[in-house]
Amino acid sequence: MLEVGIVGLPNAGKSTLFNALRKAQGKLAQTGSYPFTTIEPNVGVVPVPDERLTHLANIVEQEEGIRPPIVPATVEFVDIAGLVKGAAEGEGLGNKFLSHIREVDVICHVTRYFTDPNVMHVAGEIDPQRDQSIIETELILADLQTLNKQVETRGVKDKATLRRWELIQTLKIALDSGKPARDVIPPGDVDDRMLVKDLQLLTMKPVLYVANVSEDQLASVIPAKAGIHDRHMKIHGWIPDQVGNDSLIISAKIEAELASLPESEQREYLKSLGLEASGLDRLIKKAYEMLGLISFLTMGVKEVRAWTITKGTKAPQAAAVIHTDFEKKFIKAEVISFDDLIAVGSRKKAQELGKLRLEGREYEMTDGDVVEFKIGT
């Protein structure tokens, strides 16, 4: 399951955002106007929005006369205690913060842009650039501590060991200059990443930057579709450093209000704001994209379900996500794209028209594949 850690300075709006995510999940995180309201991390398992599942359930109901349950893919969100300057040295709840963040796949970095006299700021004034820098610096310092503890294995001529030590030295130099590890060893460098995976470097993780704004601020950037795409757009007179695909603008307060409404009213509320999707839905989708995750779909009278895999996963390995034995016993995969299935209206019609394809072991799954695996005994 994808794990997203929500981080930021105290009172940046992390727990408000988390509570919106947990709207139907029971226990909510504590919020407050003072630092360290969140001490232990709050964890919530949230369904991944996917309207395709409803359409597939409709098809099953039309064909079989039975409405199957819908089982979406899920994301685990972790609301981590607010960090302060000096966390790498144990200040505030720094040690707890750093230990929790090591476990997540993606860091959701919430930066405060909103002003509210009733919610104190640990530094006394709103300065998003400074706040963002504080957290990034603390993560870098923590990684430097990890790297400085590594000892060279002298006399070893193994290529992997030598390469690992070379990477450690390169990372030290980069981190000392303020450069995160993910910029030194990008996601495509799979072999190098595996060599230092055991170090659990915090700055190796992908980061999704979330600008937490007020309702008025959000209204002023609606033309940008609530994403940081316009380099001329400013909030508090500051152009964010992170512009583009790794950033979102969200009003946690609005998301909390939205989450309290019935689904039909949510759509109307979004429409009134000029938004096509909630910030939370966009956040989940963006986290998936950053990790290269996709979903394939299965359908039947027992359930209609989305399954999470990595782009490039071949059919037998995708089958193993359903059951580990399926990879070994895999024979074929009967596949149709979601769009093709919706166009013809039913699996029976798709079969008559020759739209169902039989794919073998080398087939790479694509997002939205509706599949039935043929498994041997």
C-alpha cells in the first residue's frame, strides 16, 4: 500500500488536511492553535477516487442482475508531528518526526500560506520560503548524520561495495551544499539506489509540496486550476521555488468543509468554487503519479476492484498482486481497456466484437486494463 507522510512546521494545517482525508474513516486527528498538538502519528487508510469502478459495477449489474460491492485501491496517510528548527539534533519532537518519516513512500510537505490570528505561527510571521527551507534543511542534516556514520570497508575490491562508498562520498558533498539525495541519484538510477537503500535517506524520497491557502487566496488562483503552474502567480508576494508537477495549492479548511457534506452537495460546492476535483483527490492522484503507480481493474459478481501496480509491471506479476500463487500458475490474461469496454457496453458484446485480447507473460499492464487472469492448477 502506498504510504504518504504529511509533514510541515507546527500549525501549517497538516492535521486539518488529514481530518478531511479521514472524513469517513472514523477517528480524527487532534488539531489546535499551539505547537505539537500531534505527537504520535495519526494513520488513516483512504480510498483512491476512481469513477471507473462505478461504471464497471453498472455493467455487472446489467449483465448479471446483481450489484457487486466496489473495492477501491487505498492509500495510507500518516499525519506526522510538526517539525521545528533543530529537529536533526533532537529539538522539539525531532527524533520522533524523523523516525516516522523514514517509513513513508512520499513526503507531502504542507507549507502555510494562510493568515489566522487565532492560529499561532512558531516563527511569529508567515514566510513560506523560510518554512520550507527549515524542513528541507533538517532532513538534509539528518541524512548527513547517517552518511557520516558509514565506515569504509578497506581492502575490499567488490565492485558493488566500492561503488556504494563512492556514492556515499558524492552524497555527502551534495548534501553539504544543500542538494537533496534524490537530485544526486534520480529514480531512474535503480542500481545506484539499491546500493544505498539500506541507509533510508530522507531526502531520497519524492516530495509533493502543498501550499495551504485561505479560501480567498484559493479563489484568486482558480484560473490556474488550483495548481502552481503560473510563474507570475504570487501568494504573500512570493513566487514558490517549486513550480510545476510536484506542487499543489489546497485550502485545508475548504477541504474539511467539503468532506463534511454529502457527495451530491460536494459536487455542487466544487462547482461553485470553479474546481473540477477536490484538492484531496488531486493530492492522491499526484502521489500515484510521482511513484509511477497505476491501477488495473477486475470485475465480477463478487466484487469490482482496483489493484495498484507499478508502471511496466508484466501480467504474471500483476496477477501475483491478487494472489501470490497466481504468478507461478499464470497461463494467460484476458484484457480489455476500460474505454473500449464502456464503448461497447458489456463484456459479452466485447467478446462478440473481438475486443477481448488474450495476452501472455510478456504483456505490460496499462492503467485502466480490465483483466481476468487465466490460472492453472
